[in-house]
Amino acid sequence: MITLFVLLQRYGVLNLLVPSQLADSGMGYGMLFVVGLLTSVHCVAMCGGINLSQCLPRTEGDSASVPAFLPSLLYNAGRVLSYTAVGALLGLVGMLLGSGAGAGVPVLLQGILKLIAGAIMVIMGLNLLGVFPWLRRLSPRLPAALAKKLGAGRSAARQPFLVGLLNGLMPCGPLQSMQILALGSGSPLVGGLSMLLFSLGTVPLMLGLGAAVSALGRKFASTVTSVGAVLVTVMGLAMLSQGGALSGLLLPDRLLFLVIALAVVGTTASVPVPKKAYRLAATAAAVVLVIVAGFALHHLDRYNSLGSGGSAGSDLDGVQVVDGVQLVDSTLVPGRYPTITVQAGMPVRWTIDAPAGSINGCNYRAIIQEYGIEHDFTEGENVIEFVPTAAGTYPYSCWMGMIQGSIIVQE
């Protein structure tokens, strides 16, 4: 799972599924449905893990007692209902305020929600595999009062629908473009209908994915559950990365170290050892090793930020200093953002060339939280100016958190 996650991050596989076109106010209802169809590929990349987690058989009897399409159908029905309700509500707000600006979830809140969703997906995937028995205590469940009211059997059967309802509230770039459109419509009917048609466009691919997994689970329950659980966990890690990038609370490099550290400690704690004392000692040794490695990596990053021999950044490649301003040139590509190295305490004028075809529905807006910058790219030259005040490595990302880059500031 760690290997798959690293490959996804290193080669930006999920970034290839970013939609090239988002919804805008000039589109008719039919075109919104088409945009939903195109966006569904992105939905699989973003929320496919949540969909899979609801369609994988939990027990041997699940695949035989439940129709193959039902979990996915319930999950998607919940999504469509949630999207439509949110669209109608935003249309009502737009009508009351008489304004179509300001829709969307704040970036920090987006990041926090994605961190929570990613953690839940990772826990779900690991529990499906059963590799860490102690982790079952953290398995997400319906509130006891709600589960009791629904009845144990019915609450389990309806869980995909409830998860779909909650999934409809998850922050997502294409979805936020629809929310802006619904708010700008100034009508609950138009807003709800727009979101309904858009969400219906995302259903075929998501429904087919879930139904196929459930159907395969009838014959290959163990294999499908294992493969699906691995994918759910990897997609959860990817969502954690996106949430960490957006919120600034969990930087990508630190996330990878945290994942490896938890894997080492968790695996050590789960190894069957005859004497409990030996297992505790091995676990303690793993924890100490992880802490030492963490401190070593931190000091290594600090050393690198000082530059070569503390030479005040004199070896910065590709940077010209003109009239006390650092001039940096980069080129935008669809799947990743450029990483640059600059010197602290001196203004930066960063020119990013965006050739035709390099801008898509994700990378068109870059968020550099450290300097409070949100920049929308247009074809041609784009200029970003800031003053780096402290040495360090400052990641930045697109507004979805999927495409990332770094600004390395040396002393």
C-alpha cells in the first residue's frame, strides 16, 4: 500500500483524471449533465475509495444475501439527493442575498474535511484486511441511538445511503464550481435542478464501478475484498495528502514519513511473539527508532534550507537578481507545479509561462498559503510576487489539493 501511494504521488497518476472543463453559468441543463459524465472520472479518483468501501462484502454471506447493484445504488442515491438539496439551498441563499459570489468551502475547512475522510478510509481499508486487530476499535460506526432506531440489520443495509448523503457534502473542485453556479442562479428550483442533472451525470461510472465490485465479490469474495481494501487504503492516503496540502497541517513529506512510521510500529506491535514482554520491547524499540529518524530528517531539512555552506543562497540555479529582486522563470505543465529555490529576505518576481493546453480544471488556481496567495492562471505569462522571510520548504497546491509543488527558501 505504501509503494502504491508513493507511485501515485511521484508520477501524479490521479492528476491525469482531472476534468478539463468545469461547469459555468453559460451552460444549459443538458451540458451540465455532460460535464457530470466527464467529471465522473475525477469522482472515481477522488471518492472511488469511499464508493468501494461500501460495496465490498464484509462477510461471506454479504455477497449472497444482497443484490450486486444495491449498495452502489444506495450510495449514489444518497449522493444525488445530497447534491440536489445543497443546490436548492444555495439557490435560496443566492435569491435572498441577491449575489452569486463567495460560494464554496473555505480552503482550511476543505483540508480538514479531507483529512477526516482520508483517515476514515484508511481505517476502513485496514480493518477490511484485518492486519491490525487493535485498529477495529477506531472503525467508524453509526451513532448508537440511530443504529438502534433503524435496527441492527436495517442500519447496516442503509449505511451506503447514509455515507452517500455525507459524501455529497465533501469538498471537491468540480462540485464547488457547480455550487457557485447554483448560488449565482438566485433560484432554489434552478439551483437544485442544475445540481441534480450534474450529479446524475456522475452516476453511471460510479454505479458501474460499485456494482462490478459487488458482483465480482459473489464469486471471488476474498480476493475482491483484499484488492478493494488495498485500493480504499491507498485512496485514503491520497485524500490525506490532499487535505494536508490544503490545510497546511500535514505536509506531503511528513505524511509519507508518518505513514511509514505507523506501518513500522503497527507491524511490530502485531507480530505474534510468545512472550508479551518481548513484543512490548520490540514495539518500544520501533517507536524510539521512528522518533530518532524524525529528528534526523528535521535537522536534515534545516541544514538544506541553510544552503551550501551557509553561503546565503549564492548557488541558486535559475535565479537572477536585478535591482534587488529575484527573477525566477518556470513553465506550467498539467500534472504538477514547478518547485523553485529562492533566497530569504529578498523580493521574488516569479514568472510562470502557461502554454496552450497546460491549464486544466484543477491546476488553474494555485494556493500558496505561506504567503496568502491565490493565483488563477491564464495562457501566457503569469507573474507572482512575494517576499520570503524565513528559510524552509513551503509546499503549495492547486485548489483541490491534488497537484503540488514547493518553494524552497534558503538563508
